[in-house]
Amino acid sequence: TALPATEPVRTTCPYCGTGCGVLGGPSPATKGDSAHPTNFGRVCAKGSALGETLGLENRLLHPIVNGERASMSDALDLVARRFYETIETHGPDSVAFYVSGQLLTEDYYVANKLMKGFIGSGNIDTNSRLCMASSVAGHKRAFGEDVVPCCYEDLDEADLVVLTGSNAAWCHPILFRRITDARQSRGTKIVTIDPRRTATAADADLFLPVNPGTDVLLFNGLFSYLARTGAVDLDYIGRSTSGFAQALERAGLDAPDIDAVAEICGVPRDDIEAFYTLFAKTQRVVTVYSQGVNQSSRGTDKVNAIINCHLATGRIGRPGMGPFSFTGQPNAMGGREVGGLANQLAAHMNFEEADLDRVRRFWNAPRLAAKAGLKAVDMFDALLEGRIKAMWVMGTNPAASLPDGNRVREALKKCEFLVVSDCVADTDTAKHADVLLPAAGWGEKDGTVTNSERRISRQRAFMPLPGETLPDWKFVAEIAQRMGFADAFDYRRPADIFREHAALSGFENRGARVFDISGLAEISDAEFESLHPVQWPVTGERRHGKQRLFGDGKYPAPDGRACFIAVAHHGPVNAADPDFPLVLNTGRLRDQWHTMTRTGEVAKLMMQAPEPVLEISAADAAAFAIADAGLAEVTSSWGRAIARVRISSAQRPGQIFLPMHWTDAMSAFGSPGRAVNPACDAVSGQPELKHTPARVRPF
Ligand code: SF4
């Protein structure tokens, strides 16, 4: 594409895992792409404002070393030398990359290849750990691989959509619109399960305001109910699954009857029964789960409790049926595909000898890491403790987004050598950097992303690279070449990387892994440029991808069966107590994205909430002498946050809510993340961002 574009360029919205197609340029205009099979031209408020975020205010345009502008070659030489020396002195596990679901697949691929393949450490993790790691772990336990069986068309074709821990009306608005359209056209029922009365809950046919942390019990109760009422599919269970009896027995211990579920979940018995009855009698059911399920110290068990109900009824992989994880970030899925999580290898391979051997040979990487690296929260603990000495943060702001933000800031201060590559100059993380590398932004960079339904779409550039900015993959390749790995990182363009990624997915795969896009391994540059959105797997025989998976009852586990997982209800790791009697929940606003570096620039998006707002019930406001529209201080065992008060009927007594977006750089009130609980799910390593014991007082 000649840049700047003179005609609209087909690209993908960078804000959420829906992955809407948009037309970018001629700068600054953007609008929905009516040819994209995700959104058919629709965009939400954030997507429609993309054109207003393309200015260069607050952009990082040149390399900065120790606070001073530096030449690009000096900055890159320094980064390569300091990483090389640290590895030589302290070993490969003394360095780490912390990357982002905002990266394109090609950026992610080379970062993972450098760290795991050539530095020889597993220490690359991603902010997607905060987003969907519990879904990954749940899918792997149930299916044998991290595979989302559904497609968006299932939302159009379901007769019942259950949304649990998902405020899709705000966080995936285009998908929620598809669900409400289905209600109009075919009478689809919507059930929402959430401790808060969100916009999604307000629009539901049935709303179950469960107590926080009781999802496993609710779905164990459903599993038991389905078995008791003969609604399970015994033929499917016998043919395509294992572990049914043990999982059902375990579920029955938690939830012997509806009364037991109603009491612990804190929901009227009749509403629980209405949900169970509706689920049992409706064949076409999709259960959507998102951060309210994932961001939990029991997140993986919650995912498996949901999947158990779909396996028990055989409702998976057929039109209008299945468990459906909505990813938060635009390329959380792409990061999963290339091994961006510390505990997996590229192309959905695992740290197992056969996979290690395969990747080692494919990359010609004798130093390939032999074991998993540190997950996000553990990685920053290791930084604080001095076990990690050099870190590269790409396209994310962990000082603001990780839990226990005060501890994360201490860790960043302690880091002996911190590199941050970002579009933005003054994030809470960037202020601790020894070297700042100016990264290309949306509209300037070029590559692919994968959305929640496994659809690979192109993000295309329609503006020139400003200043000295470069795409992240280019920075990684430059550093790798300076560290002595020139041959393995001799990429000229994103298409080179994509072809290699696609080839690795098919390398000695032989049908063992569903993630296989080897049908794209030999596409030309021109074919990459014009690549139409396609759902993986894409193989030589299946060039146009596949909408739904597992409809044949065959799974990528060694025995070809899906596995029921016996899960037990446990409360959150840190419960409320007399000192911290309230439960702080954090989440998104409709019109903001992450730490607001882009959406915070748009006046009309800021109108929804110009400052951080604490939502609290009238009863708690009275009990703690908090005035509506006044200021309140929220304190936890880990830190404190200040916010404007809104007394809200959406909050149940005992629970409060803060939006996640604000940073120290964006608000005099500071970042809410400083107060958030760092407990993690033992299986997935995902932090419990939805449940922090806290207290409030007037400020
Ligand atoms: Fe962008 Fe998500 Fe809105 Fe679609 S729903 S326009 S991907 S923010």
C-alpha cells in the first residue's frame, strides 16, 4: 500500500477480541467494513472514534536512553549488549519479556522465538495472562488443546445464550448486538449471571445476581440437575468423553439440590430453577464466559464447570451450541497461537519432549528453553527479588494493569535494566525505563490478529511510520541480530514471519493439533496483502478454514475424547473479613480501553466517565458515611485508590466496583490497580482482579 492511503484500507479494530473489520484512511476517517464477516459494517462507540485517535500528541517518536534522546543504533546496541551481558553473567532465566495482546501475531511470534528459542528461557509472558489464561487452561484440560469450538454465527442461531461473567453489552457490544438481534428474529432467551446488575444484566430475560465466587457451585448444580432430570446425552457421553461419573459425583457433593445452590449463590430458588429448566429443555445453548469467570483464583475450575454442562448434553460444535470464551484483547488469541504464554510453546505445542524436539529442529534452536517460564505475577515477583535482572516490556503498562500495583512499581524500580517499547511516551511503566523504543501504532503497522472465533484478520497500515517508530517485530529482529542470531531473524516484512508461523503449525503435525494453518505457509506477499478473514484450522485440504469444531465428537486428546473435570466449589482465596468487609470488583467501562492511552484522547468517549467512579450500594454508602458525588478512599491489604462516588442500584450491599482504566498518568486520583488483590488461580496463573477485600471511607 502506498502510504498515506488515498483510498480506505481494510483493517481490524484494535480494541477488543470481537475483531471488527474497519476501513482506515484516508486519514483520519474510519468506519465499519461492511464486507467483514464479524461485524458487517457495524462498529461500537470506541471503534467509531478510532479516527480521532490518530494524532501524534503524547506519542513516543524517538528512542530515549536514560531520559535523553538517543540515536536508534545506540539504543539498539545498548539493549542487545545489556541483555547479552546479563545472560552471560546470570544465565538465560535472569531476563524476561512481558508482552501484550495488543501486539500483532508477527510481533508476538518473533518475541517468543527470541526468548524461548535463542535466549533459551521460558520467561516470556503476556498481559493476556490477565485476560483469558483460565480459559486456555480450562480448554486444555477438557479438550486436550486450547480450542474455542464456537463461531459468532452460533450467537445468531442459539435459542438460549447464557452470559456468565461477561458484560458483553459494554465490552463486546457488536457481539451483544448479534445476540439481541437473534432475540428479535428467533426469540432467543438471554440469561445473565453476574454479581453486578450490568448493562448486559439489565437487558436479560433472566438475571442471576450470584454471590462473587460461586460460579462453580451454580454450574455444578446445573450439571447435577441435568443428570437428575434425564437431560444428559448418554450416547454422546459414552462415545466422546471420559470422566463423567467422577465429575458428576463431585458436582453432586457441592450441589445436592437447588436449595443448596440457591443458599450459597444468594439467588432466589425459583430463579435458579428457571435457569436450570431453560437450559435443560433448550437444545441450542451457547454459554459465553469472559473476565468475570477468568479473573478468579478459581477461574480454571469455573471454565471446566461450564464446559462439563455442554459435554453432558453433547451441545458442542453444532449450530447454536457450545461453550464460548469471549477474549478481551484484539490479539489474545494470536498470542496463544504463537506461544506468548510462558507455559506453552509455539503453535499450541507444550513443554513435552516430542514438542520440544520438534520446535528445536524447526527453528534450528539448540538452546530452546526446556521448561516453562514465569507467569505474569510471578515474573514481577522475581523482578522484585532480583532473580530477573533485565526485562523488556512491549506494548503494555504493567504498573497500572497488574494487581498489587505498588509492588509492581517497586519491582520496576529495582529492575537493573528495563526496556519499554510503546507508542506512548509517558505511561506509568515507561517512567521507570532505562531505554524507551518508539513503537508503531495502529494504522501504521501491518500484520495479523486472531479474534474470539479463531478468525485471522489482517491489520493493515494506512499511514506512514511517524518519527523513528518501528513495528515491534522489527525491534526484536534488530536486537536478535545484534545478539548473534542474525540468520534466524532475517525477516524483511510481516509476510515472512507469518509464513514461518504457518509452516511451524503444520510441521510434523499430522492431525495431532487442531491449530494448523499450514495451508497459508506458502502464500505470496500479494496473497498475504489481500488475505481475507479466515477461521483456523487452514490446511491444504481446508483452505477456507472451519467455522465450528468438535461437532464430530472427536477431540485432540490422546484418546480422542473430551474430559469431564471434577471441580469443587471453593470461595475466593482472600475472603472479606471485619477489617475489609466489602468486595472490590474491577472491570471495564463501555467507552474506554485498557489504560486509556488512545480512548482517553477522545472527548466524546471521556464523557461517559471523566474521572474514576466508585459504584456503591445505598446501604453501604449509608453504613460507611459515603456521600453521593463525594470522594471516597478504597483501602485493601495491598494499597488504596481514590474515586468519585456514585450510589448505584447496580451494586449489591457488600460489593463495590471500580473501573480498571485510570493510571497515575491519567488521573490525580492514581491507578485503582494499586489496591487490587494479587492472588492467582493455581492452574492458570490468572490474577483475581474481580475480588479484593476492601473498606471505604470518605476522602
Ligand atoms: Fe472495536 Fe470491539 Fe467495538 Fe468491534 S466491538 S468496534 S472490535 S471495540
